[in-house]
Amino acid sequence: MANLTNIGFNDDHGTRAIVDPALLKTAMRSVAGAVSVITAGVGPDRTGATVTSATALSVEPPTMIVNINRASSSFPVISRHGHFCVNILAGEHHDIANRFAGVGGVKGEARYDGAAWTTRLSGAPVLVGAVAAIDCEVEEIIERHSHGIIIGRVLDVTIGDGQSLVYHNGRYGGFSPLAG
């Protein structure tokens, strides 16, 4: 069994833990996840964010859920345009992941430089060559704490080729199946 360290804090009664946010962040970095770029907007009002928090909410009806920090530039654009696309990145897209994560201070429409983009039904930008792209219309936004939980009705799905880019413990990588 792995050694676990609890560096959170308990209150005087020991009934409710007050957890250091850095502890939760460290714990979540230990979960490997597929890297997606959430895109939204049109023309110069385009932006996006790199996430590992995009998942299907349901397949009947086809619905996606993404969690976006309300302080990010993407949140108001998604709200304003009522659309987003989940672009599941391939291994060779780590540079795109970094741009949309804001590495180097790249912001807004400049994040789209160096890659080919198109649109589908919602009008949200779709990465040409993504492993998959899931085009969505915003159904509901639930604001909780620092993030918006964005529920999107799937309008279109594009399937590409390649293996998903994976993020684990602060680094990008790929998936290798276990033998046997």
C-alpha cells in the first residue's frame, strides 16, 4: 500500500476538515487525464483553455460537461456565444496545449496561431487533426465557487486519428497499454 500523507488541517472538533487547496491540487495532479482544448468564440473574439476536466455527462441525450474557471478569459466567451468545442488533443499537440494553457503569455485569438481550424454546427472553433472534436451548444451553466460547470448539448462529433495526449503530475505523455 502506498504511503499517504495528510497535510490538511482539522478544526477543534475534528468533525470537518479544512483542506489546504494546494493539497487538493497535488492530489488531482496524480490523476492522469486526456488533454483537451475547449474553444469558443468567433473571429477576434476567440479564446480557449486547456483542460483535463471534459467528460460526457450522458450519451442519451448526448451531453458534455466541462469545468472552466470563472476568472479565465474563456468563461465569458462561452457564456456570450453559447457554444464550445471539446478538442481532444493528440500526442503531437503538446504545443497547442501549452498555448491554450497560456504558457508564454499567449492570450485570446493568438492561441489559434500555428494550427488549422474549422467550424462545425455551433460555430465554435474545431482543431483540424484532433483525435476527436465534440461541438456543443451551451445548455446550462452552474456557477459554483471559482468555476462554472458548463453543460453542453452535443451537436456534432468529428473522429480523427492518433492517440490522446495525456497529462500527469505536471507533464505531458502518452498511453501505453499493459502487456497481457
